[in-house]
Amino acid sequence: MAQYDVDLRDYWRIFRKRKAIVFLMVFLAGVSSYGLAKLKEPVPLYEATAAVKIDRYTNIADFLSGGFWTQAETLTTQAFIITSFPVLVKAAQELEWLSEDLTPEEVQNSVAAMAVVGRLKGMTSAEPEPGTNIVNILVVGSDPYESEKTANAFARAFRRFNIEQKNKQIFETKEFIEKQLSVTSRQLKRAEENLRTFEETNTLIALDAQTSALVNRITSLDIELDRIKRNRHEIQELSTSISHAEHAPQDVRTRFSPAVKGSPVESLGIQLREMVLKRQDLLFDYTERHPLVLEVDEQIQSVIREIATELDTLLIRLASQESGIRQRLEALTAENRSIPKKALELARLQRELSLQSDLYSQLKTRYQETQIKASGQIEEVTIIRPATLPQSPINIPSKAMIIVTGLVMGLVIGIVFTFIAETLDTSIGTIEDVENLLNIPVLGVIPFWEKEEGGKRYAGSARYQDLVAHFDPKSLAAEAFRSLRTNLQFISIDRSGKSFLITSSFVQEGKTANVVNLALSMAQAGDKVLLVEGDLRKPLVHKMFGIDKAPGMTDYVLGNYNWQDITVTITDVMLGEYQIEDILRTPGLDNLTIMTAGTNPPNPSEILRSPRFKAFLAEAYEEYDFIFIDAPPVLPVADATEIATLVDGVILVYKVGAIARGILNRAKLTLDNVNAKVLGVILNNVKPEMGPDYFKYHAHYYYGPPSDTEGETLFSGGKLIRYLFVVVAAALLLLGIFWNDLFSGSP
């Protein structure tokens, strides 16, 4: 593209020249933005709000026991817990979206259930009311009834979850005692049955006073030792569980038995369970590497270490007590060795019965106490404001702002497209670009004629290329070749040259079609022309004329023929595949002589650089007015450079839009390196959008059929129909877009 300065007046000129693009883009952007606003109009969303009040404690027992809130139980934490995974599951079960039988673990393993939980998570949020102990539960949904129902379900689910968590210790203790009662009851019955059987078998009823006293002492020590061993076993299991939890906090499943009641371990265990619950809630929304999760992990590890330390202290104390009782038992046992075996067995059975009876009584008493505590369960959450049915959506889209934005964007896009179109306008720039790149003139601009001119083919064979200069002399392409002929004739006069090599930088650029039609144009002007099929690798000239390839150039160079004997004239063409009426369609073919490629050679380059080929060119130079050689492309093979110095000039064929200009420049430099005379370049395959806007119109005006242009006006014939179609289509589009606004009165 030629470089030149552009000022504001040029910009204004460009805008006025292509204002239709700007107006079209503004119109399309405005209509499209409104259409998209209507089509993509967001679904109305309705918000329902329920409020819950969170108290510190709700009964005297909790107050007297020193109930208080820790840092993990602030309102912000409670608001977070409302949207946590356990509450989401309970809310889904309240709404009957999930079955009541599903556990949280089963929900996590189900894709469908997790989809339901995820939907609830996206609908719900919780916000503390500043300055109060109230938390608002906000639910946003497309259905107002569903939003109201969901907000109330969340309030009930959170209340139920809070009751379960705050009374979890009581429920777990009750469950533990129930299991121990069942086991102890079976052991007591077995001890009674064993004693009854022994007494009936041995008829042993009582011992003397001394033996009885000794046995009673041993019995009491055995009971105490059994209690200590049981407590130590429970604490040992708890210590093992805590040691495992230190490496996997998420696996903490601690139940603090009566062995640790009243000790610091009990309060630390409650704190540990609450922290583990908080960690599970955080993992529902964050990863394990999130700072909040890491902070809770550190707190859990700290509590675990404190519990482990307290448990070790208890184990040491119990081990010391057990050791002392064992020593006392050993002393009493040694003292009691003289007691008969049956008496000892009786005492043992009585001792076992007494032990199981006392243990059963203690468990029954403790179970009654637990039932009393369960009847006065802690309730911290109160629903103070149920959600009501929302009356209006919270999101109202503004179509006016969308349309204004679309119009502005259309204006910007239209201006950008205007200058892009001006930049890509190659009516002058394409020729100047090529000339500036190669420093050689553009000799001709050949339009793309196969589609534009109808793609006519003759001689009944689809494999022949169009000889447009012969079969369609009034076409735009034929006129372009005549213009190229005129330019070449002036170059021949100025430089006294008449032999030309036609080549291209790369394959599929149309060099053969150009050289054939150029030779035909020269022959039609009355010049005696020799067309040499110099592309020995993929020859096409003989196919275009429907003649045999052999004998030809290769056969002459190998010494089998004289070149005058194997050239092809109009007589040979008439004997080929063309009919006489096709040959006589346009005069001038009798001035054309063709030298075909001949037999396929094993070494095309050696054929073209042979002395006989040079002698052929020298002899033909004296006999013909013009010699045109169709040579292979420059870059793929070296054939063209071998013979480029043997002719008066080289003409490059450049297929516009298909071959990169760097490749064209490399081909020109390759020819310059062998001192070839590159006369110019032919721009081939130039389509209407790449050439001047008036070029095709004027060519048709002078060379096309009279009916094509006579009497044609802006609103005549097909143009009027096209304009009417565009107007009707635009009107229907506008009517469809604005239908609702015009007839329904919607915003």
C-alpha cells in the first residue's frame, strides 16, 4: 500500500464516502442489542427472608454450668453454619427434595443429591443483623412460592441442627449407657446363675468370720481394681483415638465416657468436636489449603495435644493406683492361702455377683440422670420472623441503557470497519505495493474469469483449461490479456526483445493459462508467435490445445528430430480434439506455433541447459516475431533459472491473495542472482474486491452484450427487487422485535 499522510479532512472524506457502513452498523447494533435484550432478558428473581434469633443459653442448668459462647460461636460463624453442608442437607430433606433416610455421607457420594445441595447453596445466603443477635436467611429464586418455602425450611433446618449439636453430648452419653446396661445385665444374670449352680452342687453356704472378713477385703479390692482397669482401658482407647486424630483430624469420633467426667478432658473434648464440625463446614466451600481451614487445623491440633497430655496424666495416675491395689491383693492372697479351694470359689462367685450388681445399679442411676437432662435440652435458635411471599422481583433490566450502549458500540464498530475497508481497498495500493516490493512494473492485471465469466469449456472435455482469449474474446479476461499484449509490445520496441520466459514463484499461480492466452493475443494481433512448453515436469500446454505431447522438446534435444519437424501448427490442432468451428471461432490461431514438451525426461534441467536447446532458441529467434516459454516455478525447481539468461526477459506471474509476497520477493531475488532480466509482473486472479471498482463495469459496458447495461437504472429490474427485499426484511425484523412493546405495553 502506498504510504501517504492522512489529515482530518481525509478522515472526514473517508467517513462521507463510506457512511453507509457506519449507518448500517449503528442500525444493526441497535436492533441487535434490543433483540438480545429481549431474547436474553434475565428471569425475574424473588427474594424471601426469614430471621432467627440465637441466644447464649435457654435453661437454668446451662446457666449454672457456666455456659458461654466461644470465639467459634460468634454470629458470623452461625451465619456461615446456616449455609454449611449439614444444614443444606437438612433443608433439602425439609423441602422433600431429598429422602429423610439419606445420611450426609450418602449425599456426598450421590451426584444427583449433590446437585440438589448445590442448587440450595446457590439460592441461599445468611447475614447477621448489625447490633443484634439476629441472623437473616435470604433465599433468591425465580419462583416466589419456592423462595418463601425454602427460606422457612432453612430456618427450621438450622434450628433442628443447632439442637442436635448443642445436645450431642447428652445423646451420645445416653446411647453409651444404654449399650453398657445391656452388657452389664447379661453379665449379672450369668453371675447369678453361676453362684446358684455352685451352691447347689457343693452345698457350701457360709465361711467363718475371719475368712469372711478376709474375703470381703479381697472382694472390695478386686472391685476397685476392676473399676480402675476398666477406666484405664477406656482412657487408653480414647488416647489411641486422639493419637490417630492428630494425623487425620477429619476422622475424630470421640465419645467421652464417665471415666473422664469432671476432668479437663471432658471440656476439651466438647471444644474439639465443635472445631471438627467447623472444619467440615469450611471444607464444603474451601479447599484444605485455605487460610481459614489451616487456622482451624492449628486450633484442632492444639486441643488434641492438650487432650493427649491430660489423658497421659490420667493414665499415669490410674497405673499408680492399679499397682498399689495389686500389691495389696498379693499380700491378702498370700495371707488367705489356707482358705479351702471351694470356699475361695464361692467367695469369687459372690464377689463377681456383687460387682456386677453394683455396676448395674450405678448405670441405672446414671441413665436416669441422663434422661432428666435430655428432657431439658438446650435450644439456642428461635424463629422470630418467618418468610413471607415476595410480591415483586428484585432485578428489573433496563432496555434503554442496553440500546444506547448498542448504538454507541455500533458507531465505534462502524467507524473501525470504515477505516478497515479503506485500508483494504486495493484499487491502487495492490499495484503500487507489488511495484515497490519488486522494483519492477506491473505489466498486466488479469481478473478471475472462471466464475466471473461463467467457466465456459470447449472441445467437450473438462480437463482443458479455458483459452479465454480465443473462445471468449469479448470477456473481461480477454481484454486484460490484450492490455498485457500492448504493454509487452512497447517493451519489445524499447528494448529490442522478443523472447520471453513466463514463470511464477510457486505452483498453482496460473502461469500456463497466462502464457497461453498471452501467446494467443499476440497471434491475434498478426505476430508470428512460438509457444514453447518448457515445463517438462508437469506440462499442460498440449492438453489445452488437445494435441499430443510427443514428439517434442525432449525428443529434439536427444537428437531424434529436427525442431522444425515436430512443431505444432493450426493444422495439427485441427487434427486433434478441437472441432473446425472451434478453431475458426476467432482468427489468429494460424499465427501460433507450439513446441510441446515431448517424452518425459529423467533429467529436465539437463535438457533445458543442453547446447541443442540453446541452438533451438537461436534459430527460432530469427524465424518468429515473439517466443514465449512456459517455465516451471522458480522456487520449487531450478529449471527456470537455467534458461532465464537465454531469453530477452522474464515475466513473473503472481496470484493475488494466494501466495505470500515474501515468496514473490524470494523468486525475484533468485532470478536476479543469475542476472536474469525480469521485465515485470502479471497480477493474476484479481477479483473485483481487489481491483478498481469501475474496472469490471466499464469492461462490460464496452465489451459485454448491449442488453447487459442499456436502460439500467438504480431502481430498474433486479436492483429494484433487491432493494424492496431488503426494505421488507428490515421492516419485518423491526416489527418482530418491537411487537411486544407496541401491542402489549410491556417495559
